[in-house]
Amino acid sequence: MPSQPTQRLALTRDISPAIEDCELTHLERTTIDLARARAEHNEYEAALRALGFEVKRLPAGPDMPDSVFIEDTAIVLDELAVIMRPGAESRRVETAAVAEAVRTYRPVAAILAPGTIDGGDVLRIGHRLFVGCGYRSNDAGIKQLGSIVGSQGYSVEAVTFEGCLHLKSAVTLVADDLVLINPAWVDADRFQPLRTIDVDPSEPYAANALLIDGTVVYPAEHVRTRARLEAAGLTVHPVPAGELAKAEGGVTCCSLLLVN
């Protein structure tokens, strides 16, 4: 029988009109230009389409100020999806619609109380899941995740970090054997034997990047760190991300990618 064509789906979510009421932990609250944020989000979705994904955007209302950061509600593996229990209580209303959307494509499991995990704390490198422990993700949630994914051959490793909301603000994968990292926020030795690129010290929030088939979707604002990525021979697709950065958002957190 002929093989089925690969389906590549990116789930995204509307920017809530109440985004200025978002949760903040490390940044001072500043005015977010909603129209500009939505324009940035449109460009981000266009980048995903250019890289071969169909984009399905879920709605969001004024009761979900952080909902554009859909990554925090779930992690999607090849074998199953795990619905998170966000560390901020205000965000737990976001998960139901995401679970319904993902259930079409994957078996679904869930993190239950008293466990908490935000998807932005989960860095997948092959069959290793590094989970940032601290601000939003707790020991009970990390233990549950290990129980859920262990039968599928995944290991779960708790990682301490500081200075930012989620682990993937401190470190992300930019090639099969290479991570982009802010070494002031997380210990690079935890990710051995992978190679590392440090962010430019003037751009502490520049470690968040989205790797798709050898292309790095990356905030256009971090020009110095982008130069380091390109000097390493990486293909970078810049997207504007300055408004959502005011809500402690980055390029990984605005989508859930499913490849069948």
C-alpha cells in the first residue's frame, strides 16, 4: 500500500484582548500594543506555513489573557500528547479546548493535582525530556510526567534554573546536537554531550528559538545572538516578537506542532 502523506499541523491560539492582564514573574508590566501583537502573531503563523505546516488557530476570550502561549497547555510527542496542569491557576481554563483539539491526532494523558507543569518548561531532545523545576512546574508534576512517558521510552530529568519564567527561556535546541543557552540562567553541563552556543550577554532573553527541520524560527529583535547562530552555519527565519516578549512570551510558546 502507498504510504500516507505526512500531515504537519500547527495549533495556535488567538491573542486575548485582555493580554495586558497576563501573568508576569520577572518583567515589569508595560503597555502591550494589541494590534501590533496580533500583526506579529500573523507573521509567526506565516512562517509556520512557509515551513510546511497547516495552521489551526483556536479562539480565546477575555478570560484567558495568556492563551496565545498555547505551548504551556500541552506537550505533543510522536506517541501521545500530555495535557499540562499550568502552575498559574488563572491559566488552567485554557487546557480543555487544547485537549479537545489534540485528541483528534494523539492519545491524550493529563497531569493531575497536585502536580503542575507548564509546557514551556519541557525541552525535548530526542527521547530525553528536560523539565524546568521551580516557578511553574513542581516535583509532583514532573514525577507524573515521568510515569506517563516512561512506557514510551522517554526519560524525564528535572533541571533547576533561575532568572526567567520557563526553562525554554534559558535554553532551546537549534540543531540536532546543539543548544542555544543563557549560561547565567541554567547550567550548560546538564545538556551534555550536546554542543552549546551562548546568547550574547546583552540579550539575556535570546535563548528561546524554535527549530523546524533545520530552520531556526527566531525573534528578529535579538540581532547579536542571531549573528552567532548564523556564524555557526544555521539557517535563521526571523520573526517580529517584541510585543509578546512583554508578556514573557517567545517563539516556542506560541504553537503546538504535530507531525503525523
